[in-house]
Amino acid sequence: IPLVNQWQHFIRGTYVTGVEPGNASMLGRAWNRKHGYLQHIQPGEVREFHLEIGVLDGAEEIAEFESKV
């Protein structure tokens, strides 16, 4: 997955965080074209991606994960 878009909405009573994998940034076509993210998928073309999301609990788990990447 080329990009993951993350956004937040912090209005009282509607606290939301979005983590959205995608093939382009939410910054628009011009930005994506300039930075090489604008892609075209041909009719019938298939692209597959694998995404795994997890939670790290505490500094120790974060440090352990960081040592692996």
C-alpha cells in the first residue's frame, strides 16, 4: 500500500480518528502527481495489498517493534 492517510476530528462529542490505506494522498491530484503517487489502473487490472494493524502496549513493546523494522 503506497500511503496511509490518517485524520482526526476532535469536536466535543464526536472524537474520531481515521486510518485509511490508499493509493494516493488526501492532498489532491496535483500533489500526488508531483510526488509520484498518482497511479492509473487499467480496465481489468487487479492489484492486491496486505495490511496488518496492531496495537503496541507501552514503551517496551514499542521499542521491541522498532528494533525489528
